[in-house]
Amino acid sequence: MAKHPVQFRLNGSDRATFVDGAENLLNTLRRGLGDFAPKYGCGQGTCGVCTVLVDGEPHLSCLTLAVACEGRHVETASGMADGPDFHPLQAAFMDHFAAQCGFCTPGMLTAARALLAKNPNPTRDEVVEAISGNICRCTGYEPIIAAILAAAGSSGARRA
Amino acid sequence: MALYEGRGMASVNYPIGMNLGGDPSQALIHSNPDGKFTVALSAIDLGQGMKQVSRQIAAETLGVPIEDVYVDTADSDTGPHDMGSFASRGTHRMGNAVIAAAREARGVLLEAAAEELEVSADDLVTDGRGNIHVRGAPSRSITVKATALAAQFKQGRTIAGRGIFLIPLSAVDAETGEMNPNTAFAHACLVADVSVDDETGEVTVLRMTSAYELGRVINPRMVEQQLAGGAWMGISHALYETPEPYYPDPEHGPRDFNEYLMPGPGDIAPYHVTVLERPAPDGPFGGKGPGEMCANPVLPAIANAIYNAVGVRVDELPMTPEKILRGIKANGGVRPQPRRGGPANWR
């Protein structure tokens, strides 16, 4: 089967690779480009651990065709830190112990990042709504909600 | 339609680890030539903090900075034997094994330092910042790193320690049946406030309040985190989780873990925890461990709160709307029970 060339920006860097026509973005990111932040959970769009941003919008990368990302900007949790400096959301997740096993964390961070980019001062209900597509089986969600609200409060240094 | 509020409570005496003795855990600790220590365990960290707690216990016992201790739980084929991460045994069993291993390793470390300083090992103390010095004479000192290098390349000495924690099997007295099944118990009490909809049978957990007595709390933030996550799992066991939650016909039930019903971020209840510390005599620094009891009292407390609200005793989990509606129907209507605690405690 013929491979298709695809080019997109990944966390600010131009990347190019060859993909099968039916290959999903998650597979391309993990196996093709070596970005292991988005996780493979259910593979059917219900658990949220593969969430990435495509042109700033949250997408489930397991349900997104890689070829559909041609020319677009894909952002994952790998691109959140600025060198040694954590993104305010990452710092808030640490401060609030918002991870236990950590498997849901990249998806939670990405969903929260999409929320705060659009709505810098969300209510608790808006935070709950924003992460309602992301399953966590350890924390009981409360520390995650608290971390996102805290990161929103520290908006001075926040990057989009 | 009306909403009925109810309050229920439950208390737990929770045995730590497997009862009746046995239940061993082993730990091995060795120093690398750079003076950093590796703790090898076969116990697995599932996210509950096993590695962090073992690291704290090892650093404290060795007398070295915590950043100089690495905990390796990677491989149960090649690591020292352990029964596993279950029965809330991690902190207590592994922690004790780590202390035993760290004491032995510390003994060798001080002997190696004594040889370099030409003093008796009995006169040496650690400052917890990477130095070993003569008691009362801080200037007569050597770093842990220099000691490890000397042991490795000059003295030909292995700075290492072995540890095991094993509770002897408890014998049963043939006459009385008396035995000593467990050495450490943790305790908790939890109060749940719920509201029950008499038309749909749906239960909303309004809030939960609890007190946990866990022995010495070795990492307070991780204990709080574990208690909060565990309480969520308790709500999930109590009200949600089953292969066919709302449907008598399994055909209509969930087919995998994606459809398996558990509470989402919109279904959680405010939860207040108070942690009490009553150190266990045989625990590592007095620690027992929260473990499974994070979830345990939630189930009976919610069952009691439902009974208090509408007079229905559900004795099968989960307590689904269907079971509650059937109970209300069998009773000929809701039967709210007297509220305990008096009006002052009631919202």
C-alpha cells in the first residue's frame, strides 16, 4: 500500500513523515515521531488519554487521521514545558498532587490547556465540563480540578 | 417527586497486611561508587507512593540526603522476594524490610568511614547532608561519596545491606482457639450525607466527612491524595460498578471498561478528611498505611445514609436506582428514618 507524505508542526517544530492512509495521528506521533506523551488507552475515543491540540482545539488523536493534519499545528503535553520551566498547569498538577499512576495526566493537561486558552478564568463547573471526556481511575478528580483552577488563578505568567 | 436527605456512618478496624503471620517482604540496598544508594524491592508502586515512602524511609535510616537514594522496583524476577502490593501492607511490611536493610548498609558505611578517618565506627554520626563525622567533632569528617569511593577502590568493601520483615506464623491454642492474627490495625470513621430521589431512585452523595488513624503518616500529602482517590472508588463501588448497572438484561450492559460505569468529574462529592497519628509499635517509624481502607467505610456509610433517607435497606452492591425504587415500592412508600446527630448537626 502506498504511503502518504504528511507534514505538520509538532510543538512548534516542522516535522515530516510517511503514513498509511488510514493511520491515526496517535500512532504517527508515538511510533513515527517518537512523541510518547499522548497515550494509547481505549483506542476508541472514550478515555481521553490520547488528547492533543490541533490548531489549538482538543482532538482525540486515536480518532484523527494523520493525513488530515497536513499543514496544521499539533501540540502535545511534551511541548508544554519551556526547557527546565514547567508550564503553570504542570506546576499546579505537581503542587496539588493531581497525578497518581500518571497515565491520564498528559490528556488532562492538554484538555485543561485548551480550556484555559479560551477561558482564562473558568468556573469549577466549566473545568469539570472540560475534563469530562478524560477518565482518571486514581485521584477521584478533585485534585485535578483544584490544580486547573489554581493554574487559572496564576494567570500572570501563563502562556497559551 | 421529592428529594429525601439522609446521613449514615461507618467505622473500620482495619488489619494491615495478611493475617495469621508469614507475609514476608525483602529489601536489598547497596551503595554505588558515587555514594548514591539503590534500594531494590519487588513491591510495585501502583501510584500510591510506595517508591516515595521507601525512599524516605531508606534515606532517614541510612542518614543520607533523600536525593541520594534511588528505589528500583523494576523486576520481580531478579529483585528480592516480596509478597506484593496488596492488603494495605506496603508501608508496613516493605518499610520494615527497608529499615533492616538500611541499618545493615549504614553499619558497613560507618565501618568504611572509620577506616578512612582512623577512628572507631561507634564514634561516627551522619548529618543527613552527605557527611559522616566524629560525634562532637564535625571537622573530623568525610563525605559519603569519598567513603563509597574508598570502599570500592581502596578497601575492597561492599557497602550493602539485606532486610526482611516476617511475622512468625501465629499458632492457635487448641483449647481456647486463641491466636494473635494481626500486629497492626488502622482505624477510620466516615459520615456520608446523601439525597435520594423517590421518583427516579437516584442517589447523590452530598458530602463525606471522615477521620483516619493510620499510625505515623510518612508522607502526609500522599496519604491525603490516596484517601481522596480511595473515597471516590468507594462511591463507585457503592453506587455504580457492575456489569449491568441499570439493565436486567446483560445484552444492554457495558461490553468493556469504556462503558463500565464509574463516577466522572461531575459526580464527585466534597470530602473532608482528618488524619490522626497513633504510631504502631512495630511499624516503620510507626507507620501502618491507608491502602484499601480508603474505600471501605464509604460503602456501609452510604448504605446507612440511604436507609436513613428513605427507609430502604439495599444489601446488594451496587445500590442502583432500580433496587432503591423496588425497596420503596415494597415498603409502600418512602419511610424517612429519624436523623441522628440532632438538628444542630443537620444542614
